[in-house]
Amino acid sequence: MDDEELTPLERSVLALERRGWPTPGAKERAVREELGLAPVRYYQLLNALLDAPRALAHDPVTVNRLRRVREVRRAEREG
């Protein structure tokens, strides 16, 4: 696989993150039904993707938005 290309699963993870979710439960249900992943595994994949330059190249708007959210949550935890 070319280092610049995302796998089909990685593209699906980013596509799922682009969608709006009325409730957290709806997103977890979609993760299980559409991707066949446990939510914990999904978030592990997503977090790794946020650090991948190829993910940023594929979908900069989504990746940058999620990076900002992650940084805010980290800052809140660290107090």
C-alpha cells in the first residue's frame, strides 16, 4: 500500500466522523453496524488517524476539527 493512501476502513472512519450525530448512542450503533467495530477499537483507530499525515491530506477539514477537539479535551483533563 502506498503510504499516502488510506485503507478503505480508514476512509470509512473519517467519513463516519464527518456525519452529524443526534446522540452519542447513534454514533456507537453506526460504528458497530456499518464498520463492524467495537467502539473502543474505533476510537483507537480514529486517534491514530488524527496523527497520520495521510489522513490530514485526505480530509484536512475533518482531521483538523477532530485534532482541535482532542486538544481541548486534553487541556481540560490536565486542568
